[in-house]
Amino acid sequence: MKDYLENCGGSPGRAAHGKALVASRLVYGVRDLLSTLFNASSPDRVIFTKNATEAINLVLFGFLNPGDHVVVSSMEHNAVMRPLRELEKRGISLSIAQCDLHGFLDPLAVKAALTPRTRLILLTHASNVTGTLLPIADVAAMTRESGIRFAVDAAQTAGVCPIDVQSVGVDFLTFTGHKSLGGPQGTGGLVLGPDVDLRPLVFGGTGSASESEFQPEFLPDKLESGTLNAVGVAGLGAAVSSLLNFGVENVAQHERKLMHAFRNGLLELPHVIPYGSENPENAVGVLSLNVGDLPCEEVGLQLERDYDILTRTGLHCAPAAHHTLGTFGRGTVRFSVSRFTTEADISAALDALAKIARR
Amino acid sequence: MKDYLENCGGSPGRAAHGKALVASRLVYGVRDLLSTLFNASSPDRVIFTKNATEAINLVLFGFLNPGDHVVVSSMEHNAVMRPLRELEKRGISLSIAQCDLHGFLDPLAVKAALTPRTRLILLTHASNVTGTLLPIADVAAMTRESGIRFAVDAAQTAGVCPIDVQSVGVDFLTFTGHKSLGGPQGTGGLVLGPDVDLRPLVFGGTGSASESEFQPEFLPDKLESGTLNAVGVAGLGAAVSSLLNFGVENVAQHERKLMHAFRNGLLELPHVIPYGSENPENAVGVLSLNVGDLPCEEVGLQLERDYDILTRTGLHCAPAAHHTLGTFGRGTVRFSVSRFTTEADISAALDALAKIARR
């Protein structure tokens, strides 16, 4: 980002001079990296948005028509539920496939929810509250022949779970730049399958087809109006490049190892109530818990004040998930790990929780 | 931006720990600076978007209903025209008030275009092709009693023209961060008047009202879903803070002085055809020209290759403006100045143009 700001500053596609061309190449290079990461059918089908939420809205508002029916899980984030509650007012109907108390989804629950009008299934790849992985490959396989399109919210998994959109059969993959991809806030996007199309959410200048007052039909321009966040994309590119060198599977292994240690340590602690999958093999490195009857905010406060451990407390913008887990009334304390978290960090978290629980 | 990335990294509104609170305060501080800059009725009515284009789309899609009529000028950018061409398909009608060959707009042309169904007038404050200022105060005064709402696209003027939304009577002011405000790409926004409301363009998590699957009704959260570009907002805040210290009127004076020198110098150059207002008092620091019969791309290429001067050539995502100027067929070479441009830069540009014209 520093390099882009100090040495470039050009706006991709907005002029023919050298700095604009450098910016255009930079952005194309990041499309290409993301296309490699997710095995997209073409870099042009990687669309940049300001965050995962915009990408999800682009899918929902750009694909669904009045009369269509959608199936989601009961672990979805409000980035999914709030646009869908709005779309219900506009003639789209919704079914919610119930997950169990750990956040697991039986693919048959999705199948049971299908109707002749179902046009889209949208699942979070992993819960942002518990990290529990949803069976996206099984659901994709089940619906492959049906003509129903499949969208996956990979906000929690992009960069930590290998995702091959073509072999799994994901028509719309949405991601954020600022979680496990390691990029800055203000970045995110969408990978479009080879045979799907969307209406734009935002219309405007694209630096292309400037003679026309109508939105161009080609990708990525059709879905990327206005000045791009080139500095953010530069940061995302540096992060994804580093990630690809390190290897997504290596990140996954590292995080699973840490989560095994964390889960096992929690079993020793009386009064600590962990949620989600008991087996870290079925989750990403996110874990929610409560301590006895303490309000989650109080636990979060003590963790920060006394142990310099930062967590997110409350409902995590995911009321549906907390209803599923039975924690809607009180919320949870959410821990998360990354490629840069160490075993010493896990021990410190366990020690801190032991002391808080003992009080 | 460096300070935010190295020392904070928190997500505004997304947790209760210290770094999230620092990020929340940072973002609120930038809302407050922008509110001061534009004299908004409240910092909560400053909405952040990823660029000016998203802000304009938010106004048009969030305010207009089928049956409504809109008036714009013939100098609008495709950030305005492309969403409006889409809205025409959805039952909104459009009239275009014709500007003259220099890009000037007679407020009476707007008045003549009004119908009983007119609900919104949207004008660019200054053309991105010629810099010509449009008479926003006169149009606002003319329509103040009518109940028609007034939107201003300040992409070219925010940071270089003093704008007081309350005293002028602007209901929706849209701006970008990366032009005269001096901030990074990926930032922009909207100032909402005290008695107007919009439907969201993007629905989702806001870090607030997390118990509800419905979008909150309060501002700014209602219109800002998903993770904010906090690092971009940090950069925008540093820029606006510096700008407020320097003084917007001082920027304007500096740019006008440079443009007088540029315009006067161009008068001496045979074959150089400048467009837009002959008097820089009626424009911001943007100037389009052509050289004889040379393609604009050729002039731009020579300016960069031989003189290290970067311009934008072509149609500038504004076909309507080029139709108005009579340059739609060939485009123009666009120069622009900033607070950091010097008189020596202007002399260098004039020398370069003289040599290109002489060839």
C-alpha cells in the first residue's frame, strides 16, 4: 500500500498514462492471484467490492427476481439475512434450513427446503460465531443437476480453507479481504461462475465504453462502477501473494493445531462453556464461549484489561446463529486465531480464562 | 493510514475492545471534519461510501420511485447518467437541461424542464471535463419553496470550492475522497440534509442492533452496511484535516491564479483549442483542450513521453459533456491542477504544448 501510494497513485482504467497503466496492471494482477486462489474460470470473473456485504448484496439483488425462492442456513450473518428480509418485501420467499445446536447443517435439511421455485441456495462456508464448517460440497453435489444456483459466503474461510469454485460447483463465491486473506478493510469481492450473470448494484463510469450512457455488458466492468480502491487492492494483493507462498493448507493445519490445543485446554476449565463443533477438524479458527453466568461483555473486558487479549463479545451481527446455538439472550465471547497466532498465545488465553472462571 | 495500520487495525463498531473503540472514534472524527467542511446538520448525516459513484447511486436508487421525474444538466458524468438510464427502465423519467458550448447552465433551463412530477434535480457542481461551475445556489433558491429535492455531485469541487449545504439548500451532496479532498481512492460519501431520508443500497451488518434481522433505521448505520474502509477513512481524515488548516478558499485562490496563467498562456498558442469557461473565476482547476487535428491520445502520449506531464485523454466517462462541448467525436486532453501544483508546472505545460503545436 505504501509502495502504491508513494510511487503510483494512478487510477486503474482512468487514463492512458504510465501511472494509470501501472495501477491497471496491479489490479489485474490481484484479480489473477484471487482467480488462482479460488480456481475461478477467468480473472475477469473476479469482481472487487468494498466488503463482503456489498458482494452478497450484489448476488442477492442482482440475481433474484420476484417469485423466486431462496434457501439459507440458520447460521447466516446479517450480511445475508438483512438483504433477504428486504427482498421478502419485494416478493422473494425464503426458507431457513435448521442447523443443530453446534451449528452443523445436514444437507438433507437443505433438500427438504427446496421448492419448484427455488432459484438460489446461499450458505455461509463457516459460521462467524463458532467457526463450524457447513457442507458446501455435499449441497453443491446434491443440487448440481437441478439448475438451482449455489452461493457461498466465504468471509470466514477465504484464505484458510482451500476453495475450488469449479470443482465444488459454486456459482457465486463472496469474500472479504480483511479476515484470513490478510488484506486491509475496504476490500472484498465476488467470484462469478462461468455461466451466471448479475445485474449491477451500482451503475456508473467504468473507464470503458465512455461513449455510452449505458452500463457495459462485459466483466468485470459491468459490476465495478466508479473509482476502484486501488490502494486497498494493492494491499490485498500483497497479502494474497504472501498467503499463496505460505500455502492455504499450511494455514489450515496451523490453525487446526491451535484450535485442538484450545479446545482440549477448555475441557479442563470448569464453568467455561464452549459452543460449536467439539472437533476442530470441522471448523475454522473461531471459537465462541461463555464463562458461568458472567455477561460476555464482562469476560471480554477482563480479558482485555488484565491479559491484553482482544475478543469480540455480543451477537456478532448474527442473530440467527445465536438463536441456533441457544445464546441469543446473552451473546458469547468470540476468540479467533490466525496464521500469526502462536501456541503461547493459546496458553495465555487458557490461563486467563482459568483465572476469570476461578473468580 | 500507516498509523492506523501499524497501531490500530480495529474495525469501527465491531467490538468493545480498545482498538475497535479507537477505530470508531477515528471514523467519527472524520465524519465530524467533513460535517464541518460542508456545514452538515449533524456528523451522523455524513455517510461513507466506496466512491462518489456509490454515493450518487445511493441517492438515485434510494430516493426515486416509479413515476418520479428528474432533471439533470447536459454536463453530467456517467456516474449520474448510467444509473438514470437504468432508472428510466424502471419507470422514472428524465429531462436534461441543456448547457451552452462552454458548459454553462442557465438556471431557467432547469426551471423550464420542471414538471408536476419532478421530485429531484441533480447537478454536477463542476464539470469533470472543463471545470465549468454550474449555478447550484441559483437553482437551489429557485426550487426552495417547491418541495423538489436538490442533489449536487461535488466530485470536482469538494475541497476546492467552499460548500455550505445548509445555506445553499442542498439535500444530497455527494463527494469523492481522492480528488481535491486529497484522500485515498476507495473513499467518498454523501451528506444528507436534515429532513430527507433514503432507502439503503446495501443491507447487512452494522455492528448495531445485532439482535435484529432488519436494517436499523438510524443514521449513519442505516446506509453503511458491512465493514468500513477504516484505513481509507483514516487517510481521508488526515487529508481533510490538512485541508481545513490550509483553508479551502486558499486552495481556490491558488488554483484560480494558476488557471488564469494557464488560460492566458494558451491564448498565445496557435492551434491549441481550449474548451470550457474562458474565465477561470467560473471554473475549478480542470481544463480540456485539443491541439489542431492531432488525436487527443497522441497529444497525451507526447506530453508524457517528452515532458513527463500526465493528462487524461478521451471522453472522461462523460459522453453527455462531450456532446455539449461538440467534442464527442474526438475527446479532449484534460489537464488538472491542485493545491500542490506550481506556477513552474504551468509554464512547463505551456512550453510543452507550444512545442507539440509547432510540430
